[in-house]
Amino acid sequence: MPSKKSSKAKAPPTEQVAFVFDLPGLVAGVDEAGRGPLAGPVVAAAVILDDLKPIKGLNDSKKLTAKQRDKLYDEIRAKALCCSIAQASVEEIDDINILQATMLAMKRAVEGLRLKPAKVLVDGNRLPVLDVLAEAIVKGDATVPAISAASILAKVTRDRWCAELDALYPQYGFAGHKGYGTAEHIAALQKHGACPEHRKTFSPVTQVLAQASACHCPWPSPSPLPPATTRCSRSFAKSPRTTPPTARPGAFGWRATICAARP
């Protein structure tokens, strides 16, 4: 006769499962370009892809060649349901720091979308303040197609801006290093001083400005950059197949490039 102890059935082990709360609806991917450079704005993009029109080759923009990025840039703008590109200026970066400026650019990009997403997926481990459900995904630019698309739009837009800046300040070589603190860029900073598009709160620039202040050396003074609306328009000049962007003013004088949603 079995004992009472052996006759009792063992309770199944308790298992904790994740609670998934996803609203049905459109999902937007968000990414930025330009947090690390010593000059220029930080650019962010938000993209809502069309599931019925998949785009092959989406990946982290840094893993693609410039030619691949340019091709995908046009395809994303042609096939996405809608997209938005925004920025935070050099002045805002110096005023509120690069992290907060990045969050601001992302917020502007999401708010610039013509279609309101039910959820926003952001590359990285931090989220901007949004009025929709959002999730941060580390290395999302390599795993989430919508974030990959956003990273490509942001990267191409900022690279084209650097090409314009190079035409105004050729002594710095912006077309090559894209504003990053390469040996060439640091050497140019030390030789020519900082230009108005350099971020004054970034250490290498701060040091050069301190030296210039000590010897009363003026900044270089070529023609100023065109307004932000012009930058956005020019960044799309190589995309004749797409709808021209629309500029929207914001509280800080920024301009977001809005890609029209297809009917």
C-alpha cells in the first residue's frame, strides 16, 4: 500500500512569463546620426514601413557602403508609408548637451510623422519623451527593419549636410571625416581654429577656443550655412523620383523634413 507521502501529486514548478503589451497599429522605427562628431547638428529619422512593399538590404547604416545607403535612401522614401527627418542644432547641443539634444531630435522626428504610430521602436537604451508607447532596442538598427531604415535616412541626410559644409569650410575636410575627431580634423582645428558649426562644448573644440581666446584670434568667417530648410531640401536633391519635402517650423527654429504618406 503506497504511503500518503508518495501518493500526493507534485505541483508543477512556478514559471514567470513576460507581460507583453503591444497595441495593434502602425510601428515606427527611430534612429539618429551624428552624436559623436565635433561639428554639425545631430539628425534623427522616424520611419513607418509598408509591410506590402518590403525593402531588401536594410541594415545598420554603418555596415553599408555610401552607394548602398544612397540607393536604399531613395527606396525607403519611395516605399515607406511615411517618414520624417529632424535635427537638433549645434546651439542646442551646446546648450542642453548631446544626449538631450539627441532625444529632442528623435522626439521631433516622431512628431513629424504624418501617420501617428501605435508604437515606436528606438535604437539604443534610452527613450525620448513621447506620447505613444515606445521601446528601446539595443542594436535595433541591425535587427529591426524600421530602425534600419531610419538609421539610413539619418546617416545619408547628415553626410550630405557635411558635403555642403565642406564646400563652405574646405580647410577642415568635412566631406571625408564627417565631423568626427580624426587626426586630420584635430590637426585642421589646431591650424585654422574652430568654425561656427563646431560644437563648442566638445573637448577638442573647447581647447582650441580657449587658445584662440588667449591670443584674441577670431573665428574663420566664410559665408554662413544656409537655413535649415535649405539643408533639408538640398539633402533630397539627388532623389528626383520622390516627393519634395515639406518644412515645418518648431519651437526652437528647427526644421523637419516630412516625407508625404502615400494615399
